[in-house]
Amino acid sequence: VAEAKADSTILRLVAQNKLDKSWRKASRASVVQQDGEQGKVWVVQYANNLETDPNKKSLYVVLDYLGNVLSAAHSPSD
């Protein structure tokens, strides 16, 4: 469920022009569960080899245990 929610978040951000269209072809690099400030969270990392900025080649989508998106950022701590 976390993966599907994160995938749809990527597509939504592309549609809103907050991410480049190349992110539609990004691959899921990892899915891990971590302890967050408000309990367990899922962190889904994506890799985009088409991104030219090395600081933006990864995107981390953080979801709570219910699947609500908490954040989407190029750094895992943002």
C-alpha cells in the first residue's frame, strides 16, 4: 500500500509541475519502515537517472502507517 501511495504521489507532483516529467520513469530504490516522531513511518526512495542535478537524483516519499503522505523531498531529512 505504501508503494502504491508513493507512486501516485510522484505522478501528482509531476502533474502539478513540482517535479520534472522525467520522474514518471524513476525507479523505486528502496522501501523501509522507520521510527518517526509520531510513530512508524514508511520511507520510499526513488532514483531518477535522467536527473542532471546530482543532489536531486533521489526523492524520498514519507508516509504514515495509514498511508498518508507526510513529505516528499530530495533529502531524507527534509
